[in-house]
Amino acid sequence: MRLHRARPSAKASLAVGLVTLIALLVAVTVGRAAAASSRAKASSITIGVLYAFTGPNAQNGTTGMAGCLAGVTAVNAEGGVLGTTLKCKPFDTKGDPADAVPATNQMLASASNLAMVIGPSDEAPATIPITNAAKIPNFATVGDPRQDTNTDAYFYRLTPSDSVQGYALGYFGAKYGYKHSASVFTSDLGAQTSVPTFKARYKQLGGKLAADLTLAPGKSSYRTEVEKVINSHPNAIFTEMDPQTAATFLSEYQQLNNNKLPLIVTTQRANQPDFITAVRKAIGVAAFKKSVWTVAPYVEATGLGFQTYKKTILGLNGKVKDAQSYVGHPYSTADYDGIVIAALAMTKANSSKGSVYNKFITGITSAKKGATIVRTYAQGVAAIKAGKKITYIGASGVLAFNRYHSAPREFALYKYNSTTGNMDSVKVFPGAALLPK
Amino acid sequence: MNQITLAIGFGLVTSSILALSAVGFTLQFGVTNIFNLAFGDVMTASAFVAYLVNVKLHESIWLALVAGGLAGGVLSVLINRLIYTPFLRRGTALFTMVMVSLAVATIVQNVIQAGVGSNFYGYEPVHETSLHVAGMLLTPRQFAIIGIAVASMTGLHLLLKHTRLGKAMRATSADASLARSCGIECDRITTAAWMLSGTLCGLAGVVLVMNLATFDATTGNSFLLVIVAAAVFGTVGKPYGAMVGAVVIGISSELAAIVSPSLKDVAAFSVLVIVLIVRPNGLTLNFRIRRPVEVTAA
């Protein structure tokens, strides 16, 4: 008997075909039901927190999350946006543009009901085009001067450009008598972007640099460099460094200079808790209080907007580790304001869809005739519902976006407060005087 | 004060830290042929153990140094036994082992960061006056760091030259199969080598942080490149070569900083490149291409 493979009968083929068709129909139906269910279950609006959460810049993520949690808490306390609560979801850029791009794509693909993004930092040039193309409003505290002429419609900068920071440093140094100073900045992008305008403004106002060094960050020793600076006898050192470099450099300076430090004037980087903790321990509280000052964007600590932020962030002491350290923090304060601004814009637009509410954002903070000044989300929502025009002045103060979506701000001198453990503003500089004519 | 003499003094401190770490790194490669990229992160872990002893338990920094060294040794042995050895038993290729060590490095760093967060830490501060010695300007603690490095290198030399363990290590490093045939228990020698090199790693992590004033979860990893450079300079696998590499790279980078701080790394790696052009296998003459060490089942 010859063995052969039996051909399937016509009936069997029909049966298989029917079963396949039914299976496909079931799959499509179940899939649609799941999608509908998912949409129904998306009962919260997601804010993407796009920062480094691991690696050497992990502090950025902690700070961004603190600001986000403060913002959503304040908004959710008033019933959320259009009856929907907000939630923060972190996405780790690892502090590297090469990792930031896939993190951004993952965020866009996976975050349900993504309405806005806060962050990142120096990786922003890599991620802004992506969020802009996705029409998701993106608020960031990036100081890179390349954003001074930003043309991405969905990108908003909440802190001043590093070029303006540089002008502020140079203005302070020359105007307040420190005309024989040293310039010591690390070579990373975040520090170097302040240097050209610092030097230009400082020299323009009569200052002369006694020493001018660029340090490679994170080295095990800077003693040779410290000797060079000591030998130049500066009356101040103008600088921006990461906490580890600053702690090493300044402690070695103390050791080699008979336990003395000149005045150290640095940028808003030194207002951050990781810098304060690291450098204060390395050089001692007394030396830190006496010698380390910062020139940074002004945060008015007495306004209702700031007080609301302060109360909210301190109330998060379980969710945010060491919440007190974020009270005067320039970046977490700005991120908080970004969320409130976006929430008010969504309320005004009656939509949480980025492409719809984006055009309302600049109007929330712009000064206009007949507008009601509001300082909290609660005040803003009440005024909008009453049909009024509003101008939001929040925790960071005035954040009126210019045509490049950057918010120019005043600068102030900060000194260490040993009671609170934070840097407090002691003097505000007149905005117009900072910039060259 | 003469800037060159000062820079040499500062360079000796850097060289001391580098010597401890580069010798530990090269010892691991010499005995087991593993290019261990997790070395820097084990330094960080050891530094945190020392932090616990010094700051949380309020013990002296010298006791913390011992604790850190032991922690580095134990952690290194565990990593080798639990992760590297199983891969080697399967005959994993050298390049793949490098990738495995990179994965271990990432895991260790992220576990540390998950535990301690993104904050910066430091040992109990000690405010010392610098001492002028032979034109150099160093604190007592920096002299102690140099002393620790010299003592460790001397101890290592005596161990390798004059003890059975040292001879067994050198034999295993030279030819593991032959050493096994001669009755040397290579697995035990390998464990001893990892304990020794891991202890050096731990000591290096603690003295690095003593010198830095502050550290975080990524500090050790950022130092790895210059450690590898010092090891490669003196031929990977040769402890004496690594010692020479550490001194040359440490001092040359401080001397270059006199001209410009930006030249520190340029000088260090330029010296390395020049040596490799003249001697492609590093400074030491007798270098052989190695295969991964065969690992027998226990």
C-alpha cells in the first residue's frame, strides 16, 4: 500500500476558514473593547518628567520630580484640570543626549494621556525637536544660549539664559568692587555657556581678570591649579562647578592658603541642595557662610505664589526626600510654575490636548490691560471661570515669555542661611543694568 | 615656591591613588584574564562602606580604610565567584567577558545609586595645615596616602617574590594549565588573587575619596579610564608596570596643569600613546597573548 498525505477535504478547508474568520473577528472586537476601556481608564493627565534619574546628573531628576509633585498636588487640590487629576511620570535620560532621545520616544509611545513635559537639562537640544513634532508643550530650565532664539512653538524656557547669568556675574563683580578676580569654570557645557558674557561684561565695567582657568571636572586633585590662582592674589573667584569639583577645589584652596578662602561668587548651580551639602561639608559651615555667594535668578520669598509653593512642597515630606531643601530651589520652583501655567492654559482652552491649549500658554503670564493678577492655580481657575483675563505671577515671580518663549527674570545676590540650610536672596539687581547697552 | 616641585609633590599623591587602583586592576587581569570594568564601581562601594564606619559609626578614618579595603576584597571575590566564573566555565570569549563586566559595573553603580540616591557624601572633615617638605606642600593625610601606597606596593612585592602564594600566583598568571599540572590549585589561587586585588581596589576607593572631599555613586567609575591607562602603560597584567604607569601618569598630568588645566588628560594619554607606539605591548617586555583561564568544575 502506498502511503500518501491525504488532501484536506473541501469541508475541512471551509471549517478552518470559518474558525480563522471568527478568531479574527473576536480579536478585533476584544482589541477595540480594550482600547475603549483603556481610554475610559485614562482618568488622569500625565506630565512627563524627562530628566536624568541615574548617573552623575541624577540630582536633576530628583529636583524635577519634586517640582512636578508640588505642581500636581497644588492643581489636584482644586479638583485637577477640567475634572481630571494630574500625575507625574519619570523618564530617565541618564544625562546624555544619546540616551535622552530613546527616553523621549519611549515617553511619547507609552505615556497615556500625555499633556506636557518638564525637562530635560543640557540634553534638551536633542529632545526638543521630538516633543515639538509630537505637539506636546515642553517646559524646561535649560540655560543653553542656543535656546535664546528658539523657534519651536511647543518649547518654553522657565529660567534665564546662561548668557544673561554671565552678564549678571560680570555686573556684580565689577560694580561691587571685585575688580581683580579670578575666573575658574569647569569645561562642561553647563558651566561654559556663562563664561563669554561674564568676561565681556566684567571687562566692560572695568574689571580685570587676575587668573583665568578652565578645569576638567571630576578630577582627583586640583592643587596645581589652586596654586596658580593663589599666586594671582584674586579678591574674588567667579566660578561655576559641579559639587564634587567645587568641594575638591575649594578644600584644597583652603589647605594651601592657610585655611583662608577669597570670596567665591557662583551661579544658581550653587543654590541647589547637592552643591550646598557637598561644599559645606568640605570647607566647613563658617567658611561656606562667609565665602560662598551666588548670583542667581530672583525668587521673591514673600509673595503668595511662593508661599503656596513652599507650603505645598513642605507638605510632601513623605514623597519628596528632604523637602525643605527645595523650598528656595530655582529649578523645582520653576517646574512647579510650569505645571500651574500649563494647567491654567488647559482650563482656558477647555482641553488637555497640547495642539489645542498650546496657543493659550503665553497669554497666561503676559501682562495685559485689565488682567487680574493671580498667584495660585486656585485663583487662576476662579478668575477664568468668571470670564476674566488673568496674568499669573507664581512662585518664581514674573514669567512673561518673549517671542522666543524664554522668560527673562531679575537676578539677585544670595547668601547662605545656616538656619534654613538654603541660600537666601539679600539684594536684587536692577534688570536693565545687567545687560550691556 | 618652585611650581615644578610643587606639582611633583601633588603628582605623587595622585600617583599613589593610581598605583593602588592600577595594580589591583592589572592583578585581576594578570591572574584571570578578566578586563574588569566593574573595578571603579567596586571602589565606590568600598568608599561607601568606609563612609558608614567613619561617619555613621563615628570610627577613625584609618579603621574605615581597613573596612573599605576588606569590603572591596569580599565584593570582588563574590563577583568573580558568582558571575565571572560561571561564564568562564562555559568557555566565554574574552570580548564577551568584557561586556559581562560592563553589565556588572552598571548593576553595581545603579544598586548603589538606588540605595544612597543622587546626593554627595564625604568623610568626617579634618582641617590640616600643609607641611613644607623638600619643596613640596602636602598635608599629613596626603603623606599618609603616599605611605599607604608605598607600604602596599612593598607588601605586594614581598608577597609575589618571597611567598608560596605569590609564586603560585605568578605561575598561574604565566600558564594556568601548566600550573595546574604542577599541583597548584588554581581555583584557590584565583580566589586569593581576587581577594588581594579587591582589597587594593577598596583601599584605592577610600584614599580617592579622602583626597576628593566629596563623592557620590558614580565617583569610582569616572576614575576608571585613567586606571586602565596606567595599567596599559605598564603592560596589562604586570603589577610592576602598573606602578611605573601610575607614577608617570600621575606626575605628568600635574606638571601639564602648570601650563593649562585642560592639558592634564592630554598629557597623561599622550604619554601613554607615545609609549605604546614605541612599545606596542606596554612598557614591560615579556607580554604574551592570553586565552581566558580554564576553570574546572569544583
